[in-house]
Amino acid sequence: QVQLVESGGGLVQTGGSVRLSCAASGQPLRRFAMGWFRQAPGKERERVAAITWTGDTTLYSDFAKGRFTVSRDNARNTVDLQMNDLRPDDTAVYYCNADPTYWPPKGDYWGQGTQVTVSS
């Protein structure tokens, strides 16, 4: 089994940067694909980025391209999301997920989320 815990969220001004981290416990990530989703108030949960087990392939939603970077460190069982040039509409709860089956990952495991608030 896998447990995921996100951290690194907080309050940041428009144009600023934050780095989110997702730590896995209970089982090494091994061959799991990993990803980040977000959900803003009143909106559907949407994909942000994803990365394969080896890290050789990544994908980004259009709003994230050129601003966000996903990476992983399998030795530490962590997945990070570097977010630059933040905008108010990036305000959301950010969730990481792990999926042994699907690409792009859909689950099966989810963290509890970390809040990112971007002020104008």
C-alpha cells in the first residue's frame, strides 16, 4: 500500500514561485506513474502534470506548460512540482497521485492535498 502526503503550499504573490513536494510511505513507488491534480473553488478537479516511473516522459496541461516542472526522486520516494510565474487563477488545492496501471495516471492513490493561494 502507498500513502501520499503533499507539502509546500502556502500564500504567494502573483509572479512568485512555490515548490510542492509529495512524499510516499508504506511502499516504494517502484513502477508507479505519478501526477499532480488541482481543484479550485467551484471548479472541477483538473490535471496539472504527470511523470513516468523513470522520469523520461512528462506531460503538462496547457496552463502549466512553460511555468511548471514535475520531477521525481525515486531514492527518496518523492515527487515535486515547481511552479513559477504564479497567477491568481492558480489558487487551488493541489493533490499528488500514484497509479500502477494507467498513463496518464488516474490513481489509485491520492494525498490529502496542499493549499496554494496566489494573491494579486
